[in-house]
Amino acid sequence: MRIVSLAEVKAGLSAYVEQAKTDGPIVITRNGKAAAVLIAPEDDDDLETILLSRSRRYQALLERSEKNMQADKSPSDD
């Protein structure tokens, strides 16, 4: 994983996209603090996983589903 400033990425975005494909995620900083991460998905499934992992709506759906599954368990299920 590499850490670079936003100014550096702006100057050579294409090169950083290629580098993310081969070397992994690149942390982009602004004023010395992490502002973004450049990740090259391996395929469409990987892209979907990345996007869903950041979706608040999807995470809320997972939490509700987990609570429902826990509520459906009864002592006789053990």
C-alpha cells in the first residue's frame, strides 16, 4: 500500500490507476490526512463487493436481517 498526496495523484492519475492494479490500494492524502483510497477491482464481482461494503443502506439491510434471524431462533432450535 502506498500513500501519496492529492496533488501527486492529480498530476499522474493514469499512472496511479495502473499502479493500484499491480501494487494494491493507494491512500490519497489531503493536507497530510487520508482523504480517499484508490482501489482497482479485480472483476465486476469485486467491484460490487467494494461498493456494497460502503453502502449504508445495504449495511442497514444486513443488520435488520441478522436481528430477524436472531429473533427467529428459539430455545428448541439448539
